[in-house]
Amino acid sequence: MTIKVGDRLPTTTLVKVTPDGPEQVTTTDFFAGKRVALFAVPGAFTPTCSAQHLPGFIAQADALKAKGVDEIACTAVNDVFVMKAWGQVNSATAITMLADGNADFTKAVGLTLDGSKFGMGTRSQRYTMLVDDGVVEQLLVEAPGEFKLSSAEHLLSLL
């Protein structure tokens, strides 16, 4: 079942990129007491993710924070080292990179994508989720192959 607006995020573990190395963090702890704009991509270093999705959130970080977003985070079904490299290459210092290497979070929220046709296995659908203290406030899921609803600019227009 896909998570929906008003639902509390399920408790799973993600791996956060930090200056001191990988840090396991539960969703319960990470999202507690703050408003987080979480965007998910099918894969780091993939075309739309690298050319539009991540750069959009980097460019709009200050504007999102001015509208009450405490933290901006990106997740993908990639390992923490790939997420770290992708963040570094894109100078994504305003974005918290969260690896979902085993797709545990992606499966728990019901937003998996079958990328096996492209040799990618189970991945995340492209979406943006606004989460307030662990509860989904907005959920903007893209249709396959599209990039409209989950952009930073669209989320900003809704705040």
C-alpha cells in the first residue's frame, strides 16, 4: 500500500551521509520535530535526477527554508558512498543525502519502481514528500518518465 497524506512514516533505517562518514538513522529520529522536504530519485547520477531534480532543490534551498522547511533531504536506492559522491559532485551542501541501499524505506512507503528493464532492479519512484514531524503533509508522485510534480519549484508553489 502506498503512503498517503496524513500518514505517519513507517520506521525504517536509512544511511545518512555525514562529514564523519556513514551514519545509520531511523526515520522516526530523522523526521522528528522538524518539517522536511524529502525528494526521491530513481538513481544518483541518472539523467533527469542529475540535470534537473537535485539541481532544482539546490537552487531553491533558501526559498524553501524561508517558507518553513527545516531540512531538505534526498533519498535513492543507492549505497551511501554513491550518494556521498553524487552530493559532492553537485556541491549539494544544503541537501542531506539519505541512502536507501536495500530499498527498505522505499518498500515501506509503497513507492518502488521496477528498473530491471534497465538493469537497475528495484528503485524508487520519483517523488517529493513534505513531512512534518514524521507525518506526510504533501506527496507529489510523478507518472513514469515525467518530471513536473516533484520539482522544487512546484513544491515551493504549494507552500
